[in-house]
Amino acid sequence: MAWPQVRAALITAHLIAIGVCAFPAPVGGMNRSSWHDPTVRAELDAWRARLGMVGVHQTPKQFEDELWGAMTSFMSVRDAIVRPFNHYYELTGTWQSWRMFVAPQRYPARLIVDVFEDGEWRPLFEERSDTATWNRAIFDHDRLRAAIFRYSWPKFGREWRVFAQWMGERAAVERPRADTLRARFFRYRTLSPTEAAAGMEFDGKFEHEVEIDLTALR
Amino acid sequence: MRRWFRWVAFLDVREVGTSIALVRLLVATCVLRTLGSVWWSGVYGAAWADSAHGGWRQHLDSDPLWRLLGGFDTTTRDGLAIAAVVSAALLALGVGGEIVARLIALVCLQSFMALGDLNGHAAGSYDSLITNGLWLLVLAGPSRTLSVECRRATGAWTSERTVMRWPRFLIVVQAVVMYGTTGWQKLSDHWVPGGDLGALWYIEQQPTWQLHDMRWMAPLYPLTQAATLLTWLWEVTSPVWLIAWLAEAEPTSVGGFAGWLRRLRARDVYLVLGVVFHSLVAVTMQIGPFSWASMALYPAFIHPREWARIKSGRVR
């Protein structure tokens, strides 16, 4: 077989490999605990309502169970197709993960870190704040933003506590008078344009609160 | 069988290497910029180290290279970082002939991938985009022109020596696959026509990716709705971009739909929209080097014969 033919076969194999890996798949949705998130809930409700408009009426549970079943079946077929190419992706860096901004997060979480110091809670770091800017160069970096975004989801609970512990270790050194570090997320509904124009403030609640005893880390 | 032979013939075309050389320069620059920002921000020691060495992850992830090297330690990590920086610089400069340039690109790919894969929680799609670009540069052997190698071999910085066209084709396909599949997964009620088209407004309000508080955009909401629709259409229909590119690449053999796209200059329209889209993202959001890594692939959309015309101000 002449080289151009072999080359064409290899290029075809590459195109198939990236095509099957990139093909839309609900990879990030295969954790049903994430479906309790209000952003995800709103999307599910919107699509259930759309189906209702074309005559498919289902309860939320029916809709979610059927969706879960379809997703599970789809993913098992997808995994079987992608599996033979895994070594190729791994060795050549040709993974195709283009699930970017598939839905805006209507209920985002903002990381807030304070320390108990000299008898009062003092703000240390708050995402996008211009006043609580502890280690801002690190926390504002896109790689840390990605990590913090992940840790606001329930399925990363253990990793979130490990991250909070790491922040505590840094604070124990950098804030020698502080006794306790408190890390938590403020989850709120993003404002609609009308609400923003009216000057409304965010309404939300704190969650995933972790306190680290800094005295034990010194 | 005739289709197969047409496919083989399509992949056998040669052309001047200007476009692929520009991709090489931009992708290598992206690697340097990415590694530089990780280093200067202090993220290097936080994200790319385990908890025993100053990082927060108790167990780092590992790719095949780490397994080959016996697992994580800071000396190996630092060695890989130096290898990535040096190889990216050499790649940008275009050092080495057919084999050495490919080896340099391979070293850059493997070291960058090993670093990026250390902490999957602190990674982004731009890592994959950069590694995909580097792998295609490994296949391309990209130092024929605009390179130190060109200067060494010919005495000039540019050369008319030809390269295979198929790597450029694969880069175009990669960009289209990225845009198309991300668009096809934007099924949110805020993205799709028939919904409120509020996706870009709400994404700009997410603290994770904001550069600044974006509530000031409220009076511009109708514009963000139009931009949402345009972005969604641009991504979902991006396979048309590939057809339009093919129509430009082989103008003598196109007719019908492809010929119509060529007359409409659809390839250039998609390209300009992409530049506008990424530029707006870059000035309003912090999503790392994604915009730059995406646009680093854009020279592949331009036929090498067009660069001279663009340089002289004659677009077509």
C-alpha cells in the first residue's frame, strides 16, 4: 500500500477519534445529586414545560427518571465507542471536552473567607471584591476560579474541605494573630436585567461553611 | 472507491507553509503565556503540587508521562516546566528541520500536558485546545518558513518551500469541531431560540468568570440577547465554516452550496465573527488563555497565497 493511502487512513482514524470524543454527551450531568442544584432544576423544568407544549405531559419524577435512563443508556454506548481511542487521547493530548457554558448558572456561589482575629471576624478574601483581597493573585487566577467553581458543587464536598484546610494552613502562617478561618459560599440568584437596572441587591444564603482552627496548625 | 481516491488526493496537496508557521508561532506563544501566568501568580506551587509540597490536592492526577517518570515530585515537575518553556520558545522561533522541529513540538506537548494534567480541578478546556494544537504541529513539522530553520537553510526568514496541506485541514477541522460541539450542547432555555436569549447576560453575571461587576450592562440587555442568538447560531452552524473553507481551498472545483458560500465570503464572515466574539470575551471575562488559544488556530483558515494579498491590503 502506498504511503498516501496509509496516511489517508491514519488521518481518517484521527478524525473519527476526535469526532466520537467531541460528540455531545451529558458527561457533567451523570451525577444525579447535581440535579438538585437550582440552576439544573430550572433547566429541567423548562424542558419539561416545552415537552408539555407538544403534548408530552409528565410529572417531574417521570421526566427525570426517563431522562436519567436515556442518558445512562447513551453514555454506555458512547463509552464503548470512545474506549478504543482512549490511549490515543491520553498519549497525544487530543481529548475533546467542549462542554463550555452550556447553561448560565443562575444560582452561582461566591467564595468568602474570613478569619477570627482580635475578637472579631475580619474579611480575608471574597471573590470579585476589591477590599477582601488576601492572596488575590492566586485566587483570581483562572485555574483557581475553575477549582473554586467546582468546589461549590455538593459532589466535591470532600475536596472542598481539603481546599479549606489548605487555606487555613496559609492563613495560620500569614495571619499569626488569627484563631479561626471560616470559609463558605454565598449562593444567590443572579439579577435579571430589570432587577439590576432597579439597583436591587443579591438575595442569597451561605452554604458549605467550614471552620479551621488555626491555633492547631501552628 | 472513487471517493476514497479523491480523499487521498485531497490530502496529498502541498502548499507554502506560511499559515501553519503562524499557527506554530501563536500556539507556542500561548504555551509561554499560560505557563508564565501560572508562575507569576503563585498558582504554580498551589495547583501543581500535592499537599506535602504546598499544594491543596492530597493526591494529584497523573498522565502516562508521570507514570513513566515514577510519579510526582517537585524536581521532576520543575524539570518538566523548564522543558515546556524551553521547547515552547524553540517552537516559536522555529528551530530545527523536519525531524528536530517535530521532536521539539512533541517535548512541548508532553511536558505541557503533564503539568496541566496534574490537577484536573484547576484545568480548563484551553489546556485541551493547546495540546490538540501542539499535536497537530507535531504532525505538521512546522518550521519551513518564518523560522530560524528557514533562515539557516535559505538565508531568508521566509521561504516558498512547500509543506503538506492536510495538517492545516486538521487544524481547521479541530476548530470547527470545538465550536460546533460546544454549540450543539448549549441546550439551556437561556440559549436556544424560543427562550429568553438571556444566556450572555447571565453568564456575564457569574462571579466565577467575571473580570468586573457587569450589572452596568442592564440597559444593553437587548444587545446581549442579539449577541446570544448570534453566538449560538455561529457555533451551531460552524460546520458551514468548514464547507466555506473547503470552497476557498479548492475554488476551481466548487459549485452549488459551496460556491454560494464562496460568493458570500462565508469563511471570512465566520472568521471575523470569531475574532469579535473572542475579543469581547477577553475584555469582559477571565477564562484564561481560551480566547487566545482559539484564535491561535485561525491562521489555518487563511490560504498561504492570501497572506501576501492581505499584507498588501488586497483582501481578495
